[in-house]
Amino acid sequence: MKKYILFLFLISISAYSQGNKFTGTWSSENCKDCSKKYILTMNIAQSNSKIFGTAEIVSEDKELSSGVMEVSGYVHGMGEKAEIKLKTKNGLSTNAVLITNEDSIQFNKRMGADLVPSEVILTKLYD
């Protein structure tokens, strides 16, 4: 009986660790409380504790549009918080923290260039 319980426990740990909560296409397009001056869209993939992908800010104002940015980073232990770095083709970069919450991500800029908004809520568009 003890072996059976240990086996179930190990399966539950491995199943929890395989949940890639950050993978998908995320956007501020459907955010109700966000400024509509810009739309931040992120296409990211999570592989274990690493994050890779692209991000873009689209706006009618050319100063707010960023072009395609490279996203790289890592996920913290329990998988609900990630630290990412966004980098443009020009070499400008900024750091941000992502906190997942069911079908949304809270995006908080930490430091770096003013490429992205300081705080925004992203909702999942696609897997």
C-alpha cells in the first residue's frame, strides 16, 4: 500500500511539473481596464523552465510601436512566475515579470528601455 501511495505521489509531481502555463499567444487586446493606445501581443513557448518567443506592440502612434521583439527568460520553481527579457533588433532591451492567473497573465516591467508598458493584463488568445 505504501508503494502505491508513493507511486501516485510521484505521478502527481511529474504531472504538475509538465504544465506549461505560459505557452500560447497572449494579448492586451481584450483587456477591459487597459489603455487602448497600444496592443501588446506575445507569442511564447515554455519548455520546462525556459521561455522563448516574440512580442510586439502595435499602435497608431509610431512612437509606441515597437516592431518584433525577441523574448527569452525562465520560469520560477512552482511555475506561476516568470522573468523575461525583451530585446529589439536595435539592441534595446527591457526586463519584465509575468505572473500567471488562470487564463490571464499580469505583465510588470522591471527596468530597461521604455519599449513596453509598465503594467498590463494579457489574456490568452491561442494555445
